[in-house]
Amino acid sequence: MAPRAAVFCHNGLGDGVISLVLSNNLHLNGWHVDTYQNFIGSMQKWFPHLPVMSYPPIHEIERLLHQYEWFFVFHNDTSEFIHKLIQEGKRRFFDQMKVLYAYPSKRIVNEPYYQDAQIDPGVPMTESLRIFCEKILLLPKSTRSNGFIPPAELKHRANKNRVVIHPTSSRAGKNWTREKFIDLAEQLNQKGFDPVWMIGPKERVVWKQIGFEMPEFASLDSLASFIYESGYLIGNDSGLGHLASFLEVPTLTITRRRALAKLWAPNYAPGVVVTPNPWIPNIRGLRLRDRYWQKFITTQKVLRAFDRLVLKAPM
């Protein structure tokens, strides 16, 4: 019987699809892996060999601790379940419980269980997880792939001129401006591309009547299928960028800080990241680059980056 491992992810889309890299590596080395995450389960047919289930109630932690030989937990300051799982797991099964800190800060080396995984904030997460599997877990096989298996009826990048634009994210402070996204879409349209807007139900009122297609999707699975058959994705630092990258769709990511991009920018497929110029002052107490980063990233700068992306993309 195969040994059993559990991977506990953050609940965002990007966190979930990245964490599957760890699950996939364990699977490739003969482990049965259960991945716990509350969002990506609706895409289960894209990774049938990696079962995903929602977090159980806190009172089931006792049962979980006797169900697996290894536990891999992505630290999360806001989750009571994760805190309790780490506390009980480290108290009773110290060596079998591995805590992973995926934070873009050099200070993570001071966290109590940093030595479990030694995630380097200067290395992309997909590569960090591969290194963790190879160098710390000493697994014979390692990969940056999260194990996605596209449905056979879909054709990869069938619509090469279709550019999915995702102008929102989990926090307003991470978003480039509405006006610049619209200007970008208009200029892409003039260059012969077909911009299609990806807007969630809660934001559609704000973005309606912009003059571009704005399809709705019944599930994450159908949204993934649409992205898989698109040519490119442009967006802020968000989960859809990571989803597109793992679907091997080239991505352009607009973000405020280069340090964030080193760790979290989509990087499985060809990608380009646009950030403010590093010479803009960002000293403590002033933080001009962080406070006004949207102003320092022009539409023309993003268009030039998109031209580079097109050259990098497979034909």
C-alpha cells in the first residue's frame, strides 16, 4: 500500500494551483496524496490523480493526525484551522509535520519552523517547491509541474489572438487602474488582437459598458477551458495568472513590487512582469513607488512588454 501524505494549502486560486506542484511531486514518487483546499476542487477533472477536498472541521484534526505519514502545511496567519493543525502536529509528530512559509520577506528565516522547507523568497514558488522535494525530502523524481491534464476535447491556444484581460484581484491595492486597462485593450484591438474581459460577478457592475466581450462562466472548470484555448492573459498579481501559466498560456503580470514578483509571478509558461522602475524612491516613510505605482506604469510600457511576450510565446 502506498504511503499517505496530506498537503494543506491556502484557499486562493493561485495558492491552490501552485501547491499542487508539491502534491504532484509526492504522487510521482509513489505517495497517495490528499490535497486540502476550499476552492480548486471544481477543477478536479484537470488533475484526477490528485484528489482535492475541502478543509474539515477543527474537531477532526485528531483523526487527520493518525491518517497520514507526512503532513505539509502552508502557513496562514488568518486560519484558525491551520494554526491548530500546526500546533498539534508539531507537538505530537514533529518530524512528520513540515511547515512551508511562502512569504516575500528575508525575515521568514526567523520563523520557528523555517528549516522545514527553507523557501527562498528570491526564487519562484514552482522552483522552490521542486527544490524542496529534491534537496530536503530527497525524492528521486522532481518537477515544476502541478500535474494538470487538459481535457482531450480542448485545443491548446486555439484562439491565438484572443487576449484574456483580468483587471481585478483579491485587493484593490494590487490593481492597475481601470482607465489604463481599457486604454490597453483598445490599443491591442487596433493591433489585431481580440481582448476579452474576465470579470467576477461582484465586479461586473463597475466594469459594464466598456465595449468589449465579458463572458460569464458557470464554474472554475469552464473558465479554465476558456483560458486554455486563449492566446494570452494580462492581469494584476492574481490567481488567474497562475492558472493560465500552468495551462501553458503566456502571461503578462502587472504588479507594484519586484520582490513580490520574484516569488509569486506566474512562471511555468512564458511570462513577462511589469513593475515600476526601481529608481523611483521607496524609502521608509515616503514609499513613493508603493503608494503611486499605478501612475509609474504607463500603457505604453505594458504594450512594449506584451510585444516581448508575443516574441517569447510558442508559435
